[in-house]
Amino acid sequence: MVELRVCIGSSCHLKGSYNVICAFNELIEEERLHDKIDFQGTFCLKECSRPGVAVTVNGKSYDLAPEDAEAFFRREVLPLAR
């Protein structure tokens, strides 16, 4: 099971976490991965100084721009879920 978390704290919300969440939800649905990915929004991941939205995959931290969400998902998350 892949643990995928997106910060929904104030800083990440302003950086576009809602758009990242929407993109990830669509991709999980498209790829039919509900049973392989535990996807949750979480409050502050303590990465507020980074330029993008804070995301963790199995505990590993990343920051990404909302427009990079699909490419990130396909590169980092999808291989772990298959």
C-alpha cells in the first residue's frame, strides 16, 4: 500500500494544494488504484519554506507545483502502486 499525503495547511493551500489533490484523485480513479494507494490530505508537514506544495510518498518528502502533479504521480507514485 502506497501512502500518499498532501499538505492542506495554510501555506500549501495558497500554493495550490487543492489542485494537486484534484489531480491525484483523478489519476487514482483513472488508474483504478483505490485499493493500492492510501491517499489523504494532512495538516502542516512542516515544509512551509519550500516553494511548492508539500507531498509525501511513503514518508519521503517532496514539494511540487500544481502543474507538475500529473507528471509527479506517474513518475513517483504509479510505479510503487503497480
